[in-house]
Amino acid sequence: MYKVSIICLFVFSLLNNNTYAQASNTGLLVGKWDQQMVITDMNGRPFKSSYDDVKGSPYLRDSFNIGTILLSNGTKINHILLRVDLCNQSVQFKAQDGQQLYVGASEVIEVNYEDVFAENASVKLRTHFPPVDFHKANEFFEVLSEGSITLLKSTTKRIDIQKHGLSGEISKEFITYIDYYVLKEAKMIRLKHDKDFIRGIFSDKTEKMEAYLHNYKKIIRQEADLINIFNYYNM
């Protein structure tokens, strides 16, 4: 049996070749169900699923949620049903006529929506951060705490392919990778969960943060704890 991981941006590029780009002079009809909005200078492409034979989900949340998309050309689309594909780094959304469309992360600045099923109901994703590790500028990061020091979460999904030697059967499954980063002074730093590392991040407010961190264990792994710590710093 052999195993291969596929980065889904490759799948996305193949999908682009098989779909059409919306003509800029006609625009794209999206927006509130009782209100039409024409978006230009954006490639709104009909969505075609390429995941039918893959086990699992490529999405941050499977369900569509009502939210807002801020595009790189400055256009803001309000009150639209959307979901974020973390495999090919795109936003799927529904136009007024019910057609399901998508736009790549390179054309998006920010996505906001409310998720009633999540512990943190307000979800904010942003792109165009400085490249770091294997992450590019046109990838989504979830903003967990924002201020002079910002806490970010990267969730990426890849397709893992396994071929069974005897039967030759091929199986595909989404694998999720999660990393946390700190944006400080325009630099991206991978977060270490060690309390000493976190203490060092807050070196400009040592006294304030030392007292707050006192009750935390040496290794801080819970996302809720990290959010509380960074929110306290940014107060």
C-alpha cells in the first residue's frame, strides 16, 4: 500500500480550467435575497464539486452561513450565504438565483459570519498575511484575537490518497492540519504552546502578563485559553 498527499490548490487550478470566468461587463448577481447587487472586476465561477470520491469534508463548516465577503477590489458583499473551502482556499456562496458560485482566496480580503453551532459564534477569516512556513499570502487565517499582537489560526486540508497493494483499490480522505501563529510588528511567528514562549511574546507588558499567566500550566494547548490570554493582552 502506498500513500500520497495532494495539495488541493492543484485540484482548484484544474477546476478553473474547466469553468468559465464571468464577463466583467455584465457583472455577477449576488447579495441579499430581496436585493440585487452587481459585482464587477471579480471572477465568479460556477461551482463544480471535485470531492465526490473523497471521505470527509474540505470545509471549515459544512453548512452555509449568512455572512459578509470583502473582496480585494474593495467591494463588500453583505448578507450572503457562504462557506469556506480550506482545501482549495476559496469561498463558496449562493447567488440570488440559487446558483452556487465560488471565488478564490486571492480575490478575497476578509470573510465574516456567525456560526450558531460553534463555541465562538463570530468567525473572521482574513488573507494577505506575510508568507510563513509553507503558507502563502493567498491563504485564509482565522483571526482569534486582534490587536497590537494578533493570534491567528491556520486550518488547511489536503487529500490523502492510499492505494491498496493487493486489490489496487484507491481511497481518498481529507486530512486536517492546524497551526497557530502570532502576528507581531508585521511578522508572522509560529506559536509554541510553551508558557515561556508565550511570556516572551508579551515582553512589553511583562508585569501585567506575568500575573495573568501565573495560573496557567507550563503547556497551554486549549484554544479557548490562548484566546483569553491574547484578549487580555490586547485590552
